Amino acid sequence: MSEIRAFKLDVPKSEIDELKERLDRSRWPDTETVDDWTQGVPINYHREFCEYWARDYNWYDTQDRLNQYPQYKTTIDNLEIHFLHVKSSHADATPIIMTHGWPGSIVEFHKVIEPLSEPTKYGGSPEDAFHVVCPSLPGYGFSGKPTTTGWGVPKIAEAWDELMGRLGYQNYYAQGGDWGSAVTTAIGLQNKGQCTGIHVNMANAGATKAARENPDEADKVALTGAKFYQDWDSGYSKQQSTRPQTLGYGLADSPIGQSAWILEKFFQWTDCNGNPENVLTRDEIIDNIMFYWLTNTSASSARLYWESFNQAFGAGKSETVKLPTGVSSYPKEIVRTPRSWAEKKYTNIQYWNELDKGGHFAAFEQPDLFVQELRAWKKALS
């Protein structure tokens, strides 16, 4: 069934009331034995955060804001896909599909959709315009939850190509970070003919032989980041890629558990100088958490790791992307991949830029820079 159906967010008040009741009844763990985030989210910070969530946060402000964008659902291979589709007023705009990752959502893009689709209102030219498509990954947000195995990165890439065709786009660009980067890279690898260029803000490629044997400064930064990730920052991925169902029982039942599981990564992966609220508002962080809580997608989102983590992010893959590629490298990315590494994977890099601020959630943290990067990448491909 290829029907595209209009959709709006419409969360019943009873679900918000139930969330607040759960927050009020939370059983908290004992206090950490350090005075920083090295054991996870500090309890005093998290208590204050969740008190705000229960007392002051208003989901319906977010719902109203997101409902200003045209939203739709369509069924691809028996799975319902939710997406935003914001068409530019500029007829010659370039279609682009932008994909979020974990622990993100389409909320990440809410500050860049209008500048990308209506650039002349935001300091750009008509040539900068995009028709913007932002889907929720399978098992995430308001998309359907796969009930069988197989919905890994390659299948999602095929689904996105199908989606863009259904929307009438014979040619399009693709963009993404985190899992979005993996999906965008897979679209480039599959190279079915409709996608004509890709952009990633997390270039995934292993170290070169030269980097391992005689590293320069960029190599050292990346190797240090990769070691820190393996030693101190990858526990979540090991759990989600091996036993996502076990994890889901706790996160589905406890809003403070779901919050902490996500919030810790917003501390670790943003360019925030020690507090994620230095770059994102508390409301914005909660908006994103709500896309997991309201939809009960803790387990279904984690299953993408079970399906694809080693395949998508493992080292030593010999496949290469030949499509024209752009890479924006942010300093607080999990691993800041050097260009020499990326060129092994992406053999047609036509745009590369290393920025001086920003982290893993590029569009969310630094929307103005993100928009500038996509405009510059588009010009490079023109």
C-alpha cells in the first residue's frame, strides 16, 4: 500500500497525567560517590531535571509547534513510517531526506527546517532551498515498530529511497548523523540512481595503516576518542546490540530511567562545557525524551543496534561510497574522523569542513552552523 496519509501529533492528556504520576512515585537510587558525571547522571541534577519535567514542562507547546509542519504516514514493506515533509516555496528547491539517530528524534531538526526550506527569510538565496523530508526511523518516535527481524540499516536505506520516490522526487540528496549517517551512507552504497549526493556529520571509517603506525595530530585525536569510547562510553551500545529486550523492561516502566539513559549522552556527546543545558534548553532535551517515552520505543529503538551495530559501525569494511559526498566534522563528535580515514570509505568527497564548535547532535546544538554547512555542501555539488 503506497497511500500517504496526513498525520498530526495528538497525545491524550491521560498519558501526560500518567507520566506525571510515575515521576511523582519514582524510587531513586543512592547518590553517586563522585562529584561529576563519571558514574553517570548526578542524582541532584537529575532530581531537579525530573521535578521540572513533572511540574513545569508542557508537552502541548511542543506538539503545537511540531504540528505546524506537514506530517504524514505511509506504509513501506508492512511498516508504518512517520515523516515531516516541508516543501519550499522555491520551485527549484532540492529534495533532501534527513535522518536522525539514537538517542535522537526528528525533534533535532526543528530549528533548521525553515532556514533550509525558506532560505531567503534566513539570509540565504533561492538557490539554497531544500524540500525537507525528516522521517522517524523504524521503531522510533511515531513510526511503527518492526515485529520481525530484518529492519537493519540496509533495509531502512531502501525504504527511504522508496519514500522519496513516492513523494515524487526522481532525484534527491540525503543527510544524517549517528544512525542517520549509517543510513545515509547505505543509500550511497546502494546507489540506486535517485540519490545524487550525500552529507554526513559523523563520517564512519576506521583508522588507516599510517594512522596506526605513525599518527599525526588528527590521527591522535581520533584514536584517543575511539579508545575513550571503547573504555568508558560504549556500555549502552553493548547492551542495546546484545540484549535490547532486557533493557526495555526498565526503560519502558520508569521515566527517570528513560530520562537518565538519554540525558547522559546529551552530556557526553554535546559541546556543552560540562552541562547539556549550556547548548540546549531543558525543554528541548525533554522534548526529545518524550519521543521515546510517549511512544514506548525504548526497546524497539534499541533493536536497531541488535540488527545493525557491528555491520554499520564495525571497522574493516571494504565497501566504498562513490556518490558525491560532503562531511562536516564537529569537535565534540564521538570520534572526530580525520579526512584521511574518511577517504577510504567515501571516495568522492567534494566538501569537507572542520568546525570549531558543536558535537554529535549538530542540527540541534548549532542550527545556524548546520544550515551554513548544508548550503556550502550544496554549492560544492552544484
